[in-house]
Amino acid sequence: MTIDFGRVITAMVTPFDKEGNVHYAEAERLAAHLAANGSDGIVVCGTTGESPTLSWDEEYELFQVVQKAVASRAKVIAGTGSNSTSEAIEATQKAARLGVDGSLQVVPYYNKPPQIGLYQHFAAIASACDLPMILYNIPGRTGQQLEPETVGKLAQLDGIVAIKESTGNLDIASQIRSLTPPDFAIYSGDDSLTLPLLAVGGTGVVSVASHLVGNEIQAMIAAFESGNNRLATQMHIKMLPLFKGLFMAPNPMPIKAALKLQGWEVGGLRLPLCELPIELLPLLEQLLQQQGLIEFSSSQVTPTANTSIINNRSLIH
């Protein structure tokens, strides 16, 4: 199975209203904007989308809302991973029936399975679900790393077509490239490593910054692919402060604050995440002004009250 998810995939935030409920209308508006501004694909209900505190019903509704909004202009990738293999299978099968284009499957968190367990986990999902899969390797959140050798074996299975590589280690990305077929896509999970990853055989990025600079990231990748490395580097250096600044606090706290400074009604965050600390807001505002992303002072924008909506799910993906 081969599928082209494109170069720039946005890990979309989940908007909430003032009561902390999912703001589906704003999710639809934001998804349409992303599809029109550089996003080849959209991950719905990933880490940036606060999946750990979303119910499955909310996630399924979001999948459908985003599908309607992008109207085939961008691929829709459902975050249906879990640390329970049976739960991941059930969620992915349902997402497939809804017509999404692919799934993002995180390394099981907390369980700390061995590599053979990880292989069997992803193999079982691929076997049970007719939906292209992107593996998601982020040991900083899951407590366990998917080793390059395991990725190489998984890449031989039908349906496992890509990886979101979020170790921050280019040597690991290089090893994965050497152990996988040329059409197996390697996406950077860190905006700041997109350009370096391209140089070692990467495909593109699953991005947070593309909420704000999707077209610019597309242009940087296009410059690299056309052989204009000097221009690609210049664009990378220009955006680097933004790439790093959007992680001045745990994701998605800064990107939600940035979107609100631009006027998006994305709301607050669900506990145990919270608003970006008030002392960081001027730094973020200054950064957005320097990047030309806001034109005037928006210091009147203050955090909304944090919602206390909590449920019994604990997904990290």
C-alpha cells in the first residue's frame, strides 16, 4: 500500500468554547483555513489536539467535521492510537468507516512494552484495519522508543506507510531511512528539524507551526527539493525562533495562545494542561510581531478560565 500524505501535515489544535466543550464550528473553520494555507494533511486528535482529554465520541465527531471542512483538499489523518491494542483496533476501524485517509498510531505509553511487543501491537492494527498507518515515535511522552530495526520490520507490512519521528535525533532518522523502502515516508515531529531531516532522506513534517506559517514551510521544502539549499536555509533560520518559541511551554499551550492572538476562537485547554503563563504572553506576542503574524499589540488578549473537564481516557498521541 502506498499513499502520499504530502510534505506538510498540520497537527491541529482542538478548539473549545467558553464552557470547555469542543467548538466544532471553529474546528471546521480552522481546518478549512489550514487546507487553504499549506497543509497537505491534517492530524485530528493528536497530541496537539489534546487527545488525552477528548472522549471517543468527540474524536469521531471531529473526524467528520474536519473531513467536511477540507473537502478533499487535504488528507485527514485520525489519531486513534492507544496503549491498548484492542482499543486502537476498534477506534481505527470506526475511523476507517467514517472515510478518513489514514491513522496516526502512537507508541503505547505507560506499559513500556519490549520491541517485540511493539511490533506485534502495530502489526495487529495493520492487519485488522484497512487504513494507511503513520507510526508515531515520541519517547519523551510515551516512555518507550520504537527502535529503527523495529521500524524497518514494520515498514515491510502492508498498510504501514510512514513514521512521525519525534526523538529529535537525526542519527535515528538516518538509521530508519537505511532500513526502510524509499517510498516509506519519514516525517519530522519537530518543526526545527524539518530541513535537517530532509537532508537525510526525510519527507516533510507533522507540524505545529504550520497553523501560522504553512505556506512558508511548504516554500522551504520546495526550495530544498529544487536544489536551492541557500534559500531553504535562509527560510529555516527566519522561522527558527517561531519553531522554538512555540515550545516555550508544553504543547499545545503556546500554539493555542498564538492562535488566540490572531483572533481564532480556540478557547482554553483541558486539565491537566492549562493556559500559557501570563508572563510568557508578551514574549509570544513579540515573537509573532517579529514574524509578521500579528500587526498590532494584542496584549488585551488574556487567558480564559481553565476548564476542569476530565474523563477517564489517558491517550497521548
